[in-house]
Amino acid sequence: MHVVILGGNSGIGAALTTYYLSCGAMVSVFRRSALAGAPATTMAQQTANPALRHYLYQPQQLEQTSAPLQESLATVFSQPVDFVFCCLGLLHQAELQPEKSLRQLSAGNLRQAFEVNTILPALWLQAIWPFLPKSPQVKLCWLSAKVGSIGDNHSGGWHSYRASKAALNMLIRGAAIELKRQLPQVTLVALHPGTTDTEMSKPFQRNLPAGQLQSPAATAQRLATTVADLTPAQSGALLHWDGTVLPY
Ligand SMILES: NC(=O)c1ccc[n+]([C@@H]2O[C@H](COP(=O)([O-])OP(=O)(O)OC[C@H]3O[C@@H](n4cnc5c(N)ncnc54)[C@H](OP(=O)(O)O)[C@@H]3O)[C@@H](O)[C@H]2O)c1
């Protein structure tokens, strides 16, 4: 089995990596270069575990047709891929905090949320698209969020995060229609991982109902179980972590 993780520094992405390695899978991980001002190259990083490969990238490489990124993707997809998880997401960061009211909305915060929750995940999908014929049974799982469901929004707030995830869900839906025509064996879903104890949820864990917060390891295991059973008929859906369909 070969699994690709986009956004390897994510709490859930790291747990998925650990889980699949423990199952004997080969795992290729893309994460941003941590080096400020590092050149915009993408390099395969050898690790102590031969089943694990890290590839550094910078988000601006997704906006250009970056030769180093293309080379990395060609290398990764030279081994058939079974699953791709896109784990990029942004809820809070410095000045950016989920809005309790429309009064707190700002253009800057909206832009940041759309950049990480919508634009970069869409560009990742576009970047891997030409390589999909090499892995015709691949399952593409773009992590979204239940709070991005328009039909399920009964409490308001969190406008930037909700709107940017709703936009992601629409992009997944549209891309899945294209995939069905071009590569009907490929499955593409938006997947709500469930509330998970990562940096993203840390400030918002206090009032959660008992049992709702999962460890990253538990979430990884639950997601892996659910995605193993996905079929192309489910393509385009927004799925709860247990595989049930959420309303858009
Ligand atoms: N944790 C939860 O309770 C929860 C609930 C519902 C949905 N989700 C969704 O599940 C996914 C993973 O969540 P998580 O809790 O693992 O998040 P996390 O630990 O906060 O990780 C965030 C991820 O987003 C990427 N990222 C952040 N800012 C970025 C930027 N400016 N440019 C490019 N990449 C950026 C990081 O990339 P690098 O790896 O390159 O650093 C990292 O992979 C997200 O889509 C999130 O919205 C999480």
C-alpha cells in the first residue's frame, strides 16, 4: 500500500503517517519547508525508515507549474498510490480567530482562511490530477469540516472557517463530476475527521461534550477504516468520519 499525505505537519496528517507505517505501507509526505527564505525547491528527504519519504514544498509552487514539485510528484506517482489525504487547514493563527459575530469579520482573515482551507487544497488537487491515470483506483480524501456544511449550520459564527470549508466542499463536488467522466475508478471525497486533539482544536476543547474529542491516533485509525471501504459511487460526497453522508 502507498499513501500520500499532503500537509505532513498537521496533527492528523502526522497520525495518519504513523498509522499507515505501522500497517506496513509506504508513506510519501509533503510538508512546507520550515526554513525561512529557503529556495523554492522540492526535495525528497530520506528518513531512517525506508518506507517513509518527506518532500518539502512551498505553497507558491502550487500557483506556478513548478518543475521541482512536478518532479517530486512524478517520483511519488511512479509507485501506484492507493490513498491521498489532503490535511491542510486553518482555523486560528495570531490575529486570526474564529468570529463569534459578523462584526469581527475582516477581509484579511477571510483571505487567510480561503487561502489555506480552499485555494491550496484545490491547487493540490489540480497538481496531482495529471498523475492520477498512474493510480486508477486511488482514493482522494480532502479533509474538510462538518461546520462547513451549510445545511448543518444552526449556530452561526466561525464565518471565515465555515465559508472557506463550504467552498472547498463545492470544489470537491465539481471536481468529482469531472473525474467520473475522465477517470471513473478514482474516488474523491471531502471528509470530516471529527474533533481531534491537535493544535487546531486546542483553544476550543473546554466545552466539548464528553467523548467528542478524539486523540490523533484514534482519528487516524477511524479515517483509515472508513476510507478503505470507499467506492467511486461515493465520489463528490461530504462524509462524516464514520462514512455517513453529511448535507452540503
Ligand atoms: N482537529 C480537528 O478537530 C478538526 C476538526 C474538523 C476538521 N479538521 C480538518 O482536518 C484537517 C487537519 O487538521 P489538524 O487538526 O491536523 O490541523 P493542524 O494540526 O492545525 O495542521 C494544519 C495543516 O495545515 C497546513 N497549513 C496551515 N497553514 C498553512 C499555510 N499558510 N500554507 C500551507 N499550509 C498550511 C499545515 O501544513 P504543513 O504540514 O505544511 O505545516 C498543516 O498540514 C484540516 O483540514 C482541518 O480543517 C480538523
